[in-house]
Amino acid sequence: MRRKLAIIAALVAITLLVVPSVSAITFGQPDNGEHPYVGTLLFVQNGAGYYSCSGTLISPTVMLTAGHCVEEAGNVNDVTYVRFDEDAMAGYAEAKNTDQWLKKNWIQAKTVIPHPMYDDFSQFPATYDVGLVILAKPVHLGTYGQLPSQGFLETITPQTNSFTAVGYGMQGYVPAFYADVYARYKGTVSLVELNSNSAGGHSAKFTNNPGGGNGSGGTCFGDSGGPVFYQNSNIVTAVVSWGITPCIGVDYQFRVDTAIALDFIHQYVP
């Protein structure tokens, strides 16, 4: 669920949007600096852009995201920028043009790498929807996102079933709750199950529910590639991938705790 951004006009409109009181990642809240290692991507694919996604820095130069955020139709992104400011629009109003804003406030990626089996979901439900962004210069932080152990999600019990989704996506999509502020938000979600036909051994089904209490919150367009952390930790159990209904109901997030994902990632992050 990447988000298409008309950078010259639409981003300016985003900064002026009045956000409903139920705003969130969906139905969550502003991150308030809790996850500085979660950032956003702006990129061009096959000559079209800009699109936005989210991702997690797992080393000073490697960002974990979704496969569909780095490749389309067999071609990697034409250009990819990332930033880790909570307000992704910071500095835009002061810039003379978009190019100046990007050069001053964003980091251009050195390269992007999709999983070698990623092919636009053509093998669904085997999606291989994971990718990496290699930064041109390191981002030094005290803490980074942490990879899970293999099979981590299979150990979750009703007592431990709490996760935090973080990203820069829309805060609401259905008309009554529509909101789109380009900033980092967080929301609480719960694991539903791992074994449905749609999961295919690659995805985990999580709640995307506007109700209160455990399970409130969810993901939307622009949150693709963003992390689903275990509870309040920095362990990335899954990356935001796809959903059947837009931004509500349930989502299917690509599992990071599988050999499919970990073997790929560990080629670039020991």
C-alpha cells in the first residue's frame, strides 16, 4: 500500500489538511520521537512518481522495507530518497523548489534491493514482498530496528499478543475518517493468525480496526514497508504489505521471522 504523491501540489495541500480527532497511522497517534529509526521513502518507479512508503533502519546504512517499495515490473526504483524526521514535510515551505528540498532534507539512496524472488505478487500468496534500501551515507543512531528470531511469531500467545505498527501513511481512508498528514504515527495492532490461504507462509494477518482497546489502529496507503514491532520493542516482526479492504478490517504483513526474509536480509546485515 504505497501512496502516490503529486509532490508539487498535493504535498502542500497535505500540510493544510484539518485532521479529525481520531487521526492515527490509522486510529493511532503521533509517534512523538519514540521510533527515530523508522523513516519514509520518496521514490520514482518506471518514470512515475513520487510514491511514498515507510521503512526501518536496521543498521547505519540499511533500511528494511517492502519489495513493492523498491521494484515494479522487474525494474528497481529510478531514484529513492529517505528521511527520518517525524514531520516528513519539514522544510518544504522554505525551499525554492522540490529538488532543493530533497537535496537539503533527504538522503538519496545508493541503491535499492528487492528480494530476488519478488515479482509483483505474481506468485501470490507467495509474495516475497521485502526489500532493502542502501543509503549513500550512514545515519548514526543509538538504537536501530532489530531482526526477530526465526519463527518468532509462532511463539505469540493471547497474553503476549500486542504489536505496534509505525509509519508515514494516511491516517484514515474511508470518508468519515479521511486524513492524510505526511508524518510518523504509531498504532496498536494484534496478530490474528498465520495459517490462512491468503497468508501462504509469507504473511501474517493483523487487525486493522478502528475500535478501542487492544487491536485498535492499523495501516494504510503510505505505510507499506513500515514495521510491525513486537509490543513496545524494536523487534521488527513483519513489514506492512497488503490488505483486502482499504485501510480497515485486517491486513496481511510480510513476515520477517522466516528463512525467506532472514536469509535475504543477512546477506547485507550480518
